[in-house]
Amino acid sequence: MSTQGLSLYHYGSCPFCVRVRVAADRLGLDIELRDIQLDRERLRELVEATGRQTVPCLRVEAESGDAEWMHESTEIVRYLEERFAS
């Protein structure tokens, strides 16, 4: 299953981010991780696109280049399970 176009904006000690990373691992997904504490450019991208600094945030890029941004960990986990669970 292709995870191309998926990027998770997060930071290591955020418990809500951990919830999303655990779900992705459980599903065997290789999602690009973008740590906003280690990479200030990623933080800038997040704020520019969403107006918020909150994480986790899953960026879902369509083939057209348009992107949808999801902020809530439960919404992100539900999306991943619906899209990738067998």
C-alpha cells in the first residue's frame, strides 16, 4: 500500500503524535515524519498552510498537488485505518 503523499508533522514527546505513530506502525505504514521541533522549516510550512502550530497534523497530498491537512489524532488514526487496514 502506497503512502506516497502522506506526511506527518509531529514532535517526539507529544502523546497525541505517539498515538498516530503507533497506529501507523501497527498498520505497517511508512509515512514521512516531519519533526517541527528539529526542523523549523517544517514548522513554518505547517503554520503557513493551516494557521496553527498544533500537532499531530497529517498532510495528504492528492495527485493533483492539492493537500488536505488533518489535525486531530483520532481523525488521523481513523483515516489511516479506513484507508490501509486489511
